Amino acid sequence: MPSKRLLALEEVKDTAAIAVGVKMNSSRPLSRKAILTFMLFLVLGFCFSTISVNTYRTFIKKSVIAEAPSTYQPSFEEASSIESWIRTQSGLRHAMNDTELFWRASFSPRIKHYPFKRVGKIAFMFLAKGPLPLAPLWQKFFDGHEGHYSIYIHSTPSYVSSFPPTSVFYNRQIPSQLVEWGQMSMCDAERRLLANALLDISNEWFVLVSESCIPLRNFTIVYRYISRSKYSFMGSFDEHGPNGRLRYNRSMEPEVTLPQWRKGAQWFEVNRRLAVLIVEDIKYYYKFKKFCKRDCYVDEHYFPTMLTIKVPHLLANRTLTRVDWSRRGPHPATFGKGDITQELFKKIFEREICLYNKQPSTVCFLFARKFAPSSLDPLLELSSKVLGF
């Protein structure tokens, strides 16, 4: 009996072993097939994904080029010749914001002598609300002096001028922003005018005027007076009292101290070196913007103070624009049609006494304000007699 059981068990084991062997032998080839199949799918998937990615990139590239062309406009031509750097702009419109404009305008040659024939021009910068009612008088002033002046107008952004192509003011508006009287936006507008004018390498002197200003001399005298001066005409004086030192905020220290605080007229003339200093300034700009507000009237203090700190030896410490404050009040007197007589200008000229290049002079003012639109006709009639043009 035991031997029969042993034999039975032996047969069972052998049968099980054969079954297992058969199972193992049949599973091995199946695993290889699975691996090979998996690898094949992996290679095919990789190839498919590569083709898909390249196709997608090509499609996107074509779509972007077709639907959204680049808005980048190069600011400079290739510097293949000196003419590409000194060519005067044909128009004043551009897409630069103030940060970009001031950065571009701050470029300044370090070599004083120009490698080309350069005739320095006076940049007349008109800070106006809208129209220039005295434009015909200025047209008469500029006529015949092309190549010695350039014109820039900062007006309300919504204002569209209607000057004919024959006018010296045609297409002379710069990209502008809103301006509030007595606020930092006023200085921003003046810096914007300077920066746009600095883009013309021929501009050497910069004069700020308003729509109510008139020239008191002919162009030849004005050009000679400004171009031969050793100093820039920026009023800068230390005034005690409510309109001077009492406007100072001690939070401006240490950049600006009370003894450095200055006041001056808004209307100025500066040379190219000082114009760059004004445009590139950051240090004093933010101090005045933050701490000279409301009744401080920042346009009367920012430039005079900053330039007095930096280059006091280059300032004539007076303005070239005559203003009548005899009637008192926050604004100067305005002259209308009935005020324009030969006697008025006789009084203006005979009162002049000042220093020019540290020498006594009877010619102190080249411009005057404020003149109302109604004064235009009598001014045109008298200009040849009293103004010299």
C-alpha cells in the first residue's frame, strides 16, 4: 500500500511538474513579445510626437506672422555714415513714453568739436493750452531765418492745430499730456519740450515761451544775444517770506537744504548742457514731486534750485522774458488791444538795466508777456517800428 501511494504521489508530482514546465515555457515567449511590442509602440510614439511638435511650431510661427506683425520700430538707422546720426527729424510724432524719451534725449557727445559743419539753432518751445493766437506775429519774426531756429509746441493732447503747410508752426506739435497750473505736470511738460528738442543735434539753445509771449527784438538781435552769452538765463534767487523760503519742506533734506532753496521765473533760456541736466535728473525730481505740492508752485523752484546746486557758475540769474507784476495778484498783467501803443514799448525799453556777460547792458529782455489775442492786429501794425521786424 505505501508503495502504491508513493507511486501515485510521484505521478501527481510529475504531472504537476510537467504542467508547470509547460506553463513556464509558454509564458517566456509571451513576455518577449510584450517587450518588443512595447518598444515598437514607444519608438512610434516618439516619432509621432516629434513630427507633431515640429508641425505645431511651424503652424504657430506662420499664424503669429500673419495675424500679429511686430510693432517694433527701430529708433536709429544703421550708423553707416555720420549723416545717419545728424539728420534732422522730418516730423515730431513718435511712440516713446517719457521714460524712453528722456533716456534717448540724454545722449550727449563727450567731444566738444563736431566732425561736421554745424550751425547752432535756437529751439523755441511753446507751452500752450491750445491755439497760438499770436502766431502771425511770430511768423513775421521767423521769416527769412530758416536754418537758425526750430519750433516745438506742447498743447492739450486733444487739441488739433490747423496751421497751413506754409506756416512755421505746421506739424510742430510734440506728443503731449495734460498740464495743471503750479503742479509737477507743468515741469513734466517743460522737460518733454526740452527732450524733444534735444533729439535735434543742431539745437544749441532752448527758449521756453507761452502762447501769450511776444518777441521784443528782431531775430538777428535775439540770435546774437543768446548765442554770444556765456551764461544761461534762468532766474534763481533766495527769497525770504511766504513766496520763498516758507514754501520749503524739510523732508527734502539732505538732497535739498533750506539755504539751497531757490525761486525763479518759469520762462527760461538754457544751453544744451543745462538742457541735458534737466532732462536726465532723477535725484531732485522725485524730491520736488513728493514734497513741493499745492501752494509750493513747483515750476518756480525745481529748475532754479537744481541748477543752482549743480552749476551755479553757468547761470545769469535772470530771465529774458519781461512780465508786469505792477497790478499785483497771482497772475501778471495782460495787455489787450487798447494797451498796444508806442508809448507802452518806450516804457518797456527805457527801464532796462542789467548785466550781460558781466558787463552793463541796456538790452535785458528779448521777450514779454502776457499779451491777449486782441493785441495781435495793433502789434502787427507797430512791429516794424517798435520791434524791428
